[in-house]
Amino acid sequence: MSHSPDFTRDRRGWFYRALAPDASCDVLEVGDAFASNWFSNVVRRDLAEAAAHGSSPFDMVLLHQSLGGCTTLKSAIDAAHRLLRPGGILVVAGENRLVSARRGARSIARAPRATGWGLRALMSGAGFERVVLYAVYPDAVSPVHVVQADRPSSREFFHAAFRTRRRSRWSPVRLALAALTELNLMPYLQPNFVIVGKKC
Amino acid sequence: MLAAAREALVHHGVLGPSEELPPFFAKFGGNLVLGMLVYPNSGEFYVVKVAVQSGLDREYRGLSAAYAAMPRNASRPLGLTHHRSFPVLVSSGIRHKPLIPLHGRGSVQSFESGIKAFLATSVRAFRTLPGEGASSGLSEALEHASTLTPWPDWHAYLERIAPEVAILPRIPQHGDLSVNNIGVAGGQLIFFDWEDFGFVDLPGFDLAVLLLSLNDFDVRRLVVRLRTPSLERRLMQNGCVSLGMTTDLLLLLFPAYLSLFAQMKDMLGYGPEVARRAIAALTRWLSTEHAPDSRSAQRSAFAAH
């Protein structure tokens, strides 16, 4: 399937385009369909099926709130690794296990679900390098902000976000949020994240 | 886009040639621009904008003009370059607090004096810049608004304001001087987001947008605030002094400002919702006592205060 990129029709998926080397790279899209707004060479196929039957290698695999027919997150990441060219990028948009358990029915069935730390370990263990975790707002489908979980960026972002809220200086909630921000735990406590890794 | 951002940072000497893109957070703006705040180890941070479809020339021009005229109130532009077919604008970041909420009397006074100074500086420093001309765009903007707003007096209104507009100096406007685009750092106001700079050069436009944004584009609330002693009323009075125009003229031009705002947002690709909001505000304005055909009533209402 090939389309001319359309930047204006639907802005969902903008961060995937930001991550990609260019708009003409070969993309395997798993989950909701909107990559074709941003890329000209998009294949939509079940991940498990593509991995089982062989497929041309891709520059980018997008697992958007879906395991693509795989039974576990680990098997999905392994399958994606097999389908990528060396240097190819895997992007997983999923839910935070720490938070999704509290959200109950609002969680998406079969969405990739793990803690930020767990997902990082899975990606590294599967052979991905330069693994970077991002917290997303307000959700993974149409994030307004994407925040790299490393301390300098996440600290600035969350401090700025909390400054706009009206709370007294010594409010326990404010103090707790400030402490979590200083400890750089805030990105790991957000409901949704995107994790990106490059195949070695 | 991230690769283009990294290459631009290397180009401006912020990163070494082999350094990775430092930690960042990003937002994809309504005008199809990826805006990033990038945090290298140096302790400073940088604002990087990557445009998907449009250029960033206008913003670079605005930011450069602003930094030259008021270096304490605008971030320093490092340059506009092209990488991987994307225009990329890099500027140094300024750590600031959001303007809203305004806390305490000192904060309000500092806001008022900062806006007054901004308007005075813009009159002095920007009027010599080559603007793209609001006078030519004004009639188109009003014509466009007339198709969306049922008001029978559009033609008469244009005829009425034309001689007033003709004698006003052309001063390129910031274009989106909403409270969201103003921060506070070291007691100074910091003005951000110059991407709409110079699209409108009709004086008073920035002040009108600021007054509207202070009231979340709720025209009825603004009208009440302008009628009574309030921050908005003081901003209008002091702002008009800085701009060298009367408050009557500013109020007369409000439909023109809103029409230009709607047209600009529509043309610059902000999506229909923003333009719709401006048109809704315009429709509201024309239903208040400040509609241009009830000027006598308006004058008496303001004179009473």
C-alpha cells in the first residue's frame, strides 16, 4: 500500500514521523491505522503472521497499543526484531502496568503493558540499542506532549506542568509531586508511554 | 525530524558532530511545527522548531527583530537552517514561569508595565521593518468574515474604518500575543512564539488579542471588564497611549482585529477550530453595545467611567 503523505488530514502519529529517518522508509504498522498519513510505504499486517511467514525487512515497526497477534510483549518485541533491518527502529506505544491496573476497564485489551523499567529491560534483552523511554500526554493515541524520561527533560517538564496548577506552597500533594519529579519518577508513573529502540 | 533537529544543533555548535540528541520534550503544534525543548549537559537549554510544511522564515524574522529590540524579553535566535528538507529554527531557551495565574498586586503591576513597554517598543522598533501589509489584507479579512457572520453593516463598517486605518502607521504585530505566549523571568515578561509575526501590521491587534485571551475569548466578559475599573481597562488605556491611538479607535477596530485573527489562523494552517473561535467572538462582539453601529451608546458607556 502506498500513499502520498498527508500531514494535515490526521495529526495522530506525529511522533512516529519525528522518529523516522524519512517519510519514504518502509514501515510495518500494527494497531490503529494512521501511519499512512505520515509515510508513503506502509504495510499493515499482523505481527505474528509477518514474522512466521517471512516478510521484507522494514526500516520501522510500529506497535501501536497492540501486540499484533503475539501472546506476550516479549514475543512481540522478538518478532519485531526479526522483521527489522539492521539499524531499523522499533516503536512501542503501550500502557504503564503500574497505572493501567488502577484504570481497569479504560485499558486497551492486548495493548503492550509493562512498567517503564520492565519494557526497557525487554528491549535491551531482545538486542535493541539506544533504548529511550518517553512519557506521553494525554494518551498514546494523540499525545500533545512527548517527554523523554531522562532526568533533565522530565524534571523541567513536570516542574513546569505543576507550576500551572493552583496549590498552596506547602500542600502535601504539591510536595509529593515535587519529590517524585526530583527523583525522576514522574515519567514512570504516567499511564502511557512510547519506547524506542534501534536494532543493532 | 529529530535527526534534522540534531543536525541543526551540531551546525550551531551546541552539539559535537558525534553527539546524540540530548534529552528533550516535544509538542506538535497546530501549525504543523514540531516544537522541542532540548536539554544538553551544559545546563542551558534550547528551543528547536522543525516545520513540516510551512517555512519558519516569519518566526525567525520576528524573533530576530524582537531580540534586537528587547533582548531581555525574547530568546536569542541562533539561526534558521535546513536539514533533511526541513527548515529548523534554533534559539536559546529562557527559564521562566507561566504568566497566569497572576499572583498579587506586584505581579499585576509588573505585567501591566511590561505590556506597556512591549507595545511602546514595538511601535518604535518594528515600524521600520518591511511588513506584509495589513491594509491590503484587511478588506479581504472583512469580506471573509462577512460570509461567516450575519451582520448587515460590513460594507459600511469598512468604509467607516478605511480612513482611520489609512493614517495609522504600519507596525508588524507579534500576531499571537495571548497569555499562553508570555512568561515571566527575573521580573521581566518574556514573549514567545513569533511564528505569526508581521502577518498583521495594524496597530492595536496585539493588544486586542491579549485582552481577549485574558478572558479566554469570552467577549461578554471582556466587555464587562472594559466597562469597569479592571486590569483589562487599564491595559487598554495604557496600551493605547503607547500605541498613540484612542481607546475609541481601538474598540472601533475590534471587529477588524477579530476578522484578521480568524483569517490569519485559517491561512497559517492552525485548523478550523481556532478560526471558528475567533468568528464566534466576532459574532458576540457585534451583538454587544460595542458593535460599531452603536457607537454613541458605547461612547457614553465608557465616558461614564
